[in-house]
Amino acid sequence: MARVRADDFEDKQRSILHSAAAVFAEQGMSKASMSLIASQANVSKALLYHYYPSKDALIFAIIYTHLEELDAAIVAADDPALPPRQRLARLIATVLECYQGSDVEHTMQLNALSSLNNDQKTALTTIERQIVRRFATILRDLNPDLDSKQRPLLTPVTMSLFGIMNWLYMWFRDSGPLSRQEYADMVTTLMLDGVSAIR
């Protein structure tokens, strides 16, 4: 008989993934053991293996869930009816808000890909590209010249924006002089004023 899924299945999974990400971030991918992760997550080792049969399956689940939730938040926040400037500002603010409290998951996204097999890497790359395309579409609307065949700059500009957002976790502190919204506004201004001038 198939095992009945508990009512708190998703909450329990999310808790396990966040606890595991913290262990991986602190111990490194090779040193972090399933026993230590189970202990940190306050679950039995058997239950951990029930959800995730191997360490690489757990690493993949952490990164994929993080990206999936980020993409869902971007889709929910996006409003194609808005002018492109406001639309971009809203999405930048959404990404930075999603990063709050997710530093360990974000660190793994940037550093753990070498631990995964090709199929897992392909699945992550697919959703990453989907997220990037959502921003590239708006940047192209702001400046169609970025997508010129003679001098294609849309991808470099889009990835530069993600570079600015992705490294926020390295230095930003919520107790600092800028709020996340203020930083989002600053990034938006940098991108918008810069994007309009790029030729």
C-alpha cells in the first residue's frame, strides 16, 4: 500500500531543505553528512532518506526549490500592463525580497553545481534561463537596440543585472544604511539610466 502523504508534507520538506542548506553552507558539500543534516533538521535519518535518497538529490532539491519559488514570485509580481520602467523596478524588488532569509540556498545555487549530474544541471539551467528571459524581455522593451544583430548586448546587460542582484548576499545587512527596497530602487536607477545610454 502506498504511503499516505502527511498534511504537513510541504512544510516539513521546506524545513528539511533549509536546515540542510545551512549545514552544506557551513560544512561544505563533501563534509556535510546525512546524519548531521538529519540532526540539524530534527528528523530521523530514515525520514531524511525517505524524502531524499542521496546527498546529491538533497542538494538538487534545495537549489531547484529555491529557483522554483523565485520564479513563481517573479511571475506573481509581474504586470505586463505596467510601463517597462515600473515593471523592471517591481521585479528587481521582488528578487531582492525573495533573497531575504535565503542566503544559504543562494550560496548553494552559486557553488554546488559541480556536485550534480548532467540531468540535474540541465533542470536547473532550464529554470534559470526562464528567469533570465523574464528580465531580458523587459530590458529589450526599454532599449530594443540591445537586441541588435550587429552588436548583441541583451544577454550581457541582463546577466550584469543578475550579477548585481546575486552578490547582494555577500555584503548587504538589513541593519545597514539602506533597506532592501532602497537598494532595489538604486539598482533599478543604475540599470535604467545605464540601459538607455548603451549603444
